[in-house]
Amino acid sequence: MSTDPLVVFTPSGKRGRFPKGTPVLTVARQLGVDLDSVCGGRGICSKCQITPGYGAFSKHGVTVHEDALSEWNSVEERYDQKRGLKPGRRLGCQAQVMGDVVIDVPAESQVHKQVVRKAASARVIAMDPGTKLYFVEVEEADMHEPTGDLERLARALKAEWGIDAIRADLTLLSKLQPVLRKGKYQVTVALHRGHAGDAAQVLEIWPGLHEDGLYGLAIDLGSTTVAAHLTDLVTGEVKASSGIMNPQIRFGEDLMSRVSYSMMNPGGDKEMTAAVRDAINTLAEEIAKEAEIDAGLIVETVFVCNPVMHHLLLGIDPVELGQAPFALATSSSLTLGAKELDLAAINPRAQVYILPCIAGHVGADCAAVALSEEPGKSEDLALIVDVGTNAEILLGDKTRVLACSSPTGPAFEGAQISSGQRAAPGAIEAIRIDAETKEPRFRVIGSDKWSDEDGFDDEVGAGGITGICGSGIIEAVAELRMAGLLDESGLLGSAEATGTARMIPEGRTHAYLIHDSTEHGGPRVTVTQGDIRAIQLAKSALYAGARLLMDERGVDKVDRVVLAGAFGAHISPLHAMVLGMIPDVPLDKVTSAGNAAGTGARIALCNVAARREIERVVGEITKVETAIEPKFQEHFVAANAIPHKTDPFPELAKIVPLPSPSFNTHGDGSDGGRRKRRRG
């Protein structure tokens, strides 16, 4: 066994062993990691910046010591002095591997930029934001009436707008007088209304009539991605949407790995908090630049997130969420100042609202989905599934709403997949496999053409296909099952058993070859047995969570299924059903809600009454804890089969008769699936 250092890259999950002294950039290129460089490794362009992680990484099975990379050298020192490197960053062309190391490739160092899968969904929202603009004429200062400028501003707001009381912090007071004089005592103020009875807070003031707008950020802070929607607080229009990979991935791809990192590494929680806050600031700067607005006009931010991300955003150690009784430090909604969360990229007096959490494993993101989809107002029984690294599931109608979360892991995001990657140009996002020829055709992000259409190669090129993202791997597994290349248990057949040379040996198992461009310097994209297992584990956890809620309601079926999040927008209901991710229903009863959590965040941003409403609704939702439910494991094991071991899926059978090969040791599949495997 090689004793060379192990190098693990995040967020891609690619890993390998390399001799000591190998530059990180060289390692990245040999592993096919998306790390940019245009200067040939001379330390000039800064495109290859990386962030090493130190400490115990149980998920990756390594402990990274401080000397895992070579010492800071003169090239890095010179670059840092001239242009500056963020704390903890190294240049991949200069840093050399000296020991086991986990390396994060930040978004700005990746060649293929993130595609925002959590784009804003069209939604009519009644506008009543917490922060509004007010134009007032203030009485001029008069030595015969010795009243302060703030007090006279308050008097004008009450007389002209009926606002009873205001308050302002020291930074606002310091600019109040110059602005009043510049505007000749006519000013526009941005006022934030808090809870009933509280004084309104002055967040910003401009001389004269301010006509450049007022903006807020609705942020869906996920385990794998962070998506933000820059929203006009006057009209409700989404001016720009942008996304970034969550840099905490380098500490652990799933939530419990991050809790474990905090437990095993003193100060680990603070590292993760600093990383995600820095990413949010970067995202805020980029989205303001994209929309061509002054970031100082962003005066409100609403966050939705799962409980672990909630605590790490707030700077609270999530250790209690890793063990029963899974206690939250607080489950209530929070209103904070941007400074408290180190959000330096937006207005310094901006206000932050965080939706309430439902339970220790059911967070503010699930509350946002409930706000957006309103299951408590549904006439029929609706199952709402928001799929990510941690799936949030709601089941309800007018009589009762239940909620749970299920630890699906990052496979649905393209992580832990051999050829997996995030959603970026060049990633395979959809695939079809011909049941007769077993040949694939696929579509990649960045092109509308399928791979068998004229012009595909010109648009994409052999080297333009970079891997397969979450939507692509989900469709690939379902297509393999429909084509008879994958049996019910999840085993891939050999070339002999399936009759196609696309089934290639890989150790003691087999893999399906989708695309091979190695001759042109591109990647070889396959679906391996390990990939199948990762998807099985993810989909089984999702299905088991849904079944637990159905057990609690005493039902064997639901009336309709709503798919939310990036998954819901990009996976066909048919593939989800074939895979067995969701309970069996007629396909026309499976709909997409787009980014429901992000929509819920926008509703809360644009309407203060909606905040009070979701605070009330959360208190009425029944929480089901999957971690301690005995039947969860039973449902999980049965759901490992594709689509399911015991549930017959009659609605699916009406439209897709699945073949029944058996590729285990008792059957080589040579019967073409005519003989079913004997059940013991």
C-alpha cells in the first residue's frame, strides 16, 4: 500500500496519493480537479488559490497537520504584499504536498463557474416589507427651540407618516446633520419596523428625494450551496440571483460530519462560522456588482437554513445537534444587526431576519417551504419534498401538518460520485439510455442540444464535457434500471450479461460508460457500482422519511407530491418514481415548486405579516424525529431496492414495465430478465 500523502479535494471529493513535494496545482490537474491557472504556475495570475483544512476529518478518514503543505514561500509572500491573499489561502502552484491534506477549491478558483440551480421562482407577493423609504421635510434648527436634529426628524415622521417613535445608532447619528444640511432639511430615510410597539430604526438617510431604490437579500443557506436573490424592496422584483458553493464542505460534506469536526477539533465551529460568513460576504458583493447597484443599498437580509447551518451562521457550536435530544440553542425567529454576523459587504446598519426552526433536525428552510407551499391550507393530502444534502419533508392538509428531515447526504448534489461535479457548464444534466441498443444520449449544461443531435460537438466539444451533476446521476441510475442494465437490488450487470460493451469491468464490479474523451484530454464519465450505492442510500433515506410521516398520519398513499429545490426543477417525475425516491402516485400528481425555500425567504423579506404567520404556523407543525424512530431503519432497508422491495408501485407499472434481470451470484442476467430472482 502506498505511503504517499493522501490529497482530498472539496467540493469535488476527488482524491489520490502523490509523492511529497508535488505542487497542489499538479495534483489537481492529474485528478481532473477544476482549479484554474493561466500563468503556467509562476505565481502571477492568482487563479489557483486554494484553502487547506487542518485537523481531524472523520468523513475523509484523515488527520491534517500544520505541516501538510510546504512552507509559505517568497513567491506567495510577494503576491500577498502586492495584491493580498485572504487569510488561510495558498497559491496552488507554489504550495507542495508534504502530508495528508484536505484542500478546498473556492468558487473564484474554479474554471467552470457555478450555475444557480436555486433560481428565483415567479411569485406574486403582497409587498409590505419591514424596511421602507420615507421622504420628509424637517424643521430647520432654531436656537430659540433647542431641539436635536434626530428629535426634529422624529417629529416630522410622526406628523407626515404617523410613525410614533424612531431610534438611530451612532454611525447614523454621525451623518445625520451633514445630510440634513445638504438636503436643505428635505431628506429620505430608510426605516425598519421591528415588533409592534418597538421604535422604528433609521437604517439610512439621503439628502433630498432618494430614487436609487432599496434592496434586500433572500438567502437560502444550504449545506452544499448558498443561493441569494437580490430583491427590490419597493416592487418585489428579483434584480439578480447568484449562488456559491458552501466552503464548509471542506470540513465535511454532510451535516453530521461538520458536527463531528467541531467535536474533534477545538475551535472547529469558529472556523466553519468564519468560512461561511466570508462566503456570504463574497456572494453579496458579487450579486450587487451583477445587478449594478451600490451594496450599501442592501438594508435587509432574510436567511433560511437547516439547524446545523443555523447555529454555524450564528456562531453557536452545533455539538448539541449531534446527539439526543438534538437541542437547539434557540428555535425562535431572530432579528439581528448585520454587524453581529460580520456581514460587512452590505449596509452596516442592515437588519437580518432568520426564520424560526421547527425542531432540532428540521430547520428554518423547512419553515420557508411551509410558508411558500402552505400545506396547512391544502384540501388534499400533499407530500412536499425539498431535496438537498439534508431533505426536508412536509406532509399535510387542512387538518394537520407533519415535518421531518432525512439525511440523504450529498450524492444528489453530485458529490461522492466518481464522475460527479456541481452544476456547471459541461456537466451532464440529463441522460436517456436506449432499451434495445443500450446506447446513451445526453445533454450538458450550457447547450440545449442532445449528444446525438447535429451541432452538439461544435457547441460543446470533446473537452467540454466535464462530468455529471446531481440531476444527471439521478436520471442515469433510473435509465440503467429501465434499460435492464441494473437489477432491482442495485447491481450492474457485466458486458456478457447485458449484451453491451458499455458495461466495463471495475475491480470485482462493473461500471457503465457514458462518455470517454480521454484521447482529447477530456474525462471518462462512468456510473460505477459505488455511485449506485450512494444514490441508493440517499433515495432510501428520503423515501423512509416520507413513509414515517405517512405512518404518523395512518395512510398508505398521498394525493399529490410536490418536488421542491434544485432537484424538483431539474428531475423528471418519471425518473424520481423509477428510482423510488417518492411514494407511488399518478405522474400528473407530481409537480415542481422550484426553489420553495428561497421563495419562502423572499416572501418573508417582502412581507412582515408573513413573518408573523410562519412563526404561528411553525408552532402547530407536528415534528417527527427520524433519528429515533424504530421504523425508519425498516423503511430504509426496504427502500434500497429500485424502486422498492415491498411497495408494488402500481401507478408506475401502468406506464413503465420494468425489466427484472438478476445480476447477483444466483443469476448472471443472461436470461434477459425473464426469470425473477428467487426470494428466500
